[in-house]
Amino acid sequence: MFLLLLAIILCASGIVVGTLTKKKIVTAIAVPVAVVLAALSCFNTVPVGHTGVVTTFGRVENYTLDSGAHIVAPWRTVVNMDNRVQKRNVQLPCFSSDIQEVNISYTVNYQIRKSDAMTLYSTVGVSYYDTVIAPNIAESVKVATARYTAEDLVGMRDSLAMEIEKILSDKLSSYNIELVGTSIENMDFTDVFTQAVEAKQVAQQNKLRAQTEAEQKVIESEAAAQIKKIEADAAAYEVLARAEAEAEANRKISESLTENLIDYTYANAWDGQLPRIITGEQGSVIVNAADLIQGEN
């Protein structure tokens, strides 16, 4: 627009000066230069990574320009909106559901939607981060954090991050701003709470160690009892097996006895002396003859 105004002024001045001074060369120079300036005012360049929003005397047009060179009417203005992924980190003091203070370092990656850049510009303007994004980040983080106890925040960091991202994404989407990614960089609790958590963890570890030792003793006791039972069963089995073996041996011996074998065994065991029989009132008794001879002597 500035070049167009300059061209108009230069052209008018050249014509007036040339007419008054009767020097046509002034007009001949001024008019071509004015035309060049007017032509240059129609060219506009949108930088890489930006979207051009076109306005006509303050009214936003319903289309955008991609990066590159464009011919635009000189009475129109092109506002460049950055559509690249942008990153911001914020430090937010928050409170848990049990009123414990926690300072959260939160990082957000976002970008505007190129096709809706003119809507964002017309409703919010170029300072959309300060106007829309920053307040919604603070609200989303604090609302989500207040749903957890301080102790849960320590162990459920991923769940908290997903919940914050869901809330923030819904809020920014209504402004045609796309949430690319978020992350909780750090959570810093008060020293008192940190010490309490550490003491609780130590107590839990001691309790777990005691339980483990008690369970180990029970296991060892059960194992010893099992070993004794196995040893007792083995001993009983050995006695039973020996008894069965002896019974089986006796059975086989009994089955193998015959009259001839008995006579043969008796004959081998005889010492050559005949037994004597003494008859009395109590009946007959077989005695050794040698014993009687010795008695008579």
C-alpha cells in the first residue's frame, strides 16, 4: 500500500512539475517510475513456514496464501501467520486433591491449521499464544492435577500427562490450533512431602523384607518337614521290602524241601551215635547214649 501511495504521489508530482516548468522530461521520468512502484506494490512474498492472511481495508478475506510470491491488489494487506510447529515451556504452581503444592514444568508443541489461519486471525489475532494458548495450558494442568493426590502424582505421571493433553487439545481445537504433543518435564514437591514419601518407601521396603524373610523361613520349614517325611517313607518301604524278600525266600525254601532232601540233610548232620530211649511213668524219652555212660560211671 505504501508503494502505491508513493507511486501516485510521484506520478502526480511529476505531471504537475512538468506542466508548470514546461519540462516534459520531468513527467517522462516520474510517470514510468510511478508505474514501476505501482507494479511492485502488487507483488507480495509469504515466507516459508507461514500462511498469508489477506485483508482489505481491515476486513479479512475468506482465503489464504501459501508460502511463495503472489500478486495481490495494492490496496490489500497480507499478514503472515507462522504455521510451523512451535514449542513453549511453562512453569506452573499447582495443588493436588489433598492440598499438596507441586510445581510442574510442562512443555507444549502446537501449530495452527493453515486452512483456518484467517479464522484464527480474525477472532484472536497474531498474539494467539498469549491470548488463548497460555491461559488454557495453565487451566488444563491445574484442573487435571487437582484430580490426583500428591502420592498418586508420583506414581501416575503418565496418566496425568494424557489427561492434561486431552483437556488442552479439546480447548485449543475450538480455536483451530492443533496440539502436536505435550510432556511433563518435571514435578517438584515440597521438601516436607518429599521426606514423607521417602520415609514411607523405606518403611514399605522394610516391611517387604520382613515378609520375604518370614516366607523364606516357612518355605524352609516345609521343605525340612517334606524331607523328613520322604526319609520316613523310604525307611518304611525298605523294611517292607526286606520283609517281603525274606518271606519270598522262606517260601521258596519251603517249596524246595523234599523227603529225600530232608533225609540227606539229616544223614550229613548225624554224628554216628544212636539215640537211647528211656521209658518211664512220664513216657518215652530219647537220650544220648554217651550221656548215659558218663552218668553210670
